[in-house]
Amino acid sequence: MNYKKFIAEKIKEIREIVGPGKALSVLSGGVDSSTVTVLGHKALGDRLKTVFIDHGLMRKNEPESVVKTFKKFGIKVATITAKNKFFKALKGKTDPEEKRKVISQVFYGDVFRKILQKSRIKFLLQGTNLTDIEETVAGIKFQHNVLEQIGISTEKKFGYRLIEPLIELRKNEIRKVAKILGLPEEIQRRIPFPGPALAARIIGEVTPEKISLIRKATAIVEEELKNSGAFQYFPVLLEDKATGIKGGKREVGNIIIIRCIESIDARTAIPTKLSWKILEKITKRLTTEIPGVNRICYDITPKPPATIEYI
Ligand code: XMP
């Protein structure tokens, strides 16, 4: 693929679609939304408004670090807080697909819609990629950002139109576009993180307490595996509990799964052969630094038959 040509074409396309108007980019800080934000900025300059939604399901320090990185890059990002909306919508929901759909509904039908209405913007720029679309269309799982391709018209339903410049590309190709656009290395190489964020890392009901636990676990796992070179790594909190011993007493505690995989484009994946030493270190940290966690398992299932995430 000729990436320079691709970039020039997409910039032209964005300009043509938006015309003299404005567009909104919702930045999560991942490589897809970051790439789209820079494309949109190149196409529209100040006519692109960029926001970061703090939905309460993000990783440690994520809102601050995304805003800071883009400021250095010359793009102003406004943070919009919407924590209560997501927790309220997720209350009592345990089915994985229902959780995904609820999150998508709050994003598109409520949060994005209100920002767009208030700023009188008609276009939403987003970084949907080819794997997201294929998995949703095939009925494997409903990726939060796939709507038009399954017959949901945001224009008819919510009054704004989606612009998706990356739908032909997979993760490895998007990283190449990001590099040519001059995005910082830390963004180019960022491990994938799903739109439903930490809610995708909790089996069963998502509560602020469970999010707080998985946020701490995610910080530990990411810190320990950042030099692993793996495609993606993260912990998952199970719904079941296990009997353990802490301080000589019985503790019915939480079970955390560690997932670390090798992949090129997230279509297939194989587990990383992590050393026993690193697994022991992660286990020790998770069980000592997070109260109520007493059992850690390493998942060695490839995709297929598993998917990368648990919900
Ligand atoms: P699965 O679990 O389907 O994940 O094997 C494939 C890749 O996609 C990411 N993922 C998502 N990304 N919205 C996203 O933007 C979503 O709803 C979503 N679900 C999964 C996942 O982290 C993996 O890299």
C-alpha cells in the first residue's frame, strides 16, 4: 500500500465531506483514534474539535496523559466527564453483548449526540478499523463503534454523520499511517485497548469498585509486561471467587486472569510464552498490592477458539 497517497486521499475526502462546516473527533489515545484525529486536524485545522470522554472506565492517569501528549503535538483536547452515565447504564447488566450494546448506546445516543448538538456539529470522525467491522458483521462480537456497517444510520437515528477514514486498514497498517503522520512513538506502539475500556475486562456486572480493582491490576500488568514486545497484555477480573489464605486466615477472594498475546492484526492470536519468573513476579504483586485478590491464572488459549478479550 502507498501510505502517503492514502493519507493525501483521506485528507481530501474529509475536506469534501465536511465542506465549510466542522467535525468532532473523540480521542481515546489509542493508535486508531489518534491517527484519525491527526488526519482530521490536517484536513480541517481549527474546524476539528477534539474531545476525550472521561467515562470512568479508563486506565490509571489516562485522561491526563492523553491531553498532555496531544498538547505537545499542537492539538487541543477538551475532557468531558460522563462517569455517572456509564455506571448507571451498566448497573445490573451481566450479559457481555448487552454490556457492549449499552456502552455503545451511551456513547452514540447520549454523550456524542449532546456534544455535537451543543456545538452544532454534524460530523463525527472515528477510527473504526477493518477487524472491528469484520467481527461485528460476522456476529462474533458487537464492537462498540460499528454501526453503519450493520445498518444503524447515525444520521437517521441521532442526527449526525460518521466519517471513518480507517475502515480499510488493520492495526499494523494504521501504525504505519501513524508513523508517517509523525505521531509520537508511544502512540504508534500503544497496545490495543477496546472502546468499552476496563468494562471489557470484568466478567459480570461492572461496578465502580470492580473498575477500581481492575485499574490497579492493569497498571501492574502493563508495567511488568511493557518490555515483553507482545501485541497486547491485560488482566481480567472473573465473577467467581476462590478460597485463599491471607494472614493465616481464610479469605474468599478475587480471581484475576492474565492475558498476553502475539498477533499482527488481532484476527488471530497466540499466547506469549512468558517466563515463569515474570509470571511469578506479576502474581506476587497482584496478590500483595491489591486487597481481596488471592488467585492468578495465566490464559494460554489462542484465538481461535478464544477471542482476545473475555466479553
Ligand atoms: P477480540 O476480543 O474480538 O478483540 O478478539 C480483537 C481486538 O479488538 C479489540 N476490541 C475492541 N476494540 N471496540 C474496540 O475499539 C470494541 O468494542 C472492542 N472489542 C475488542 C481487542 O482489544 C483486540 O485488540
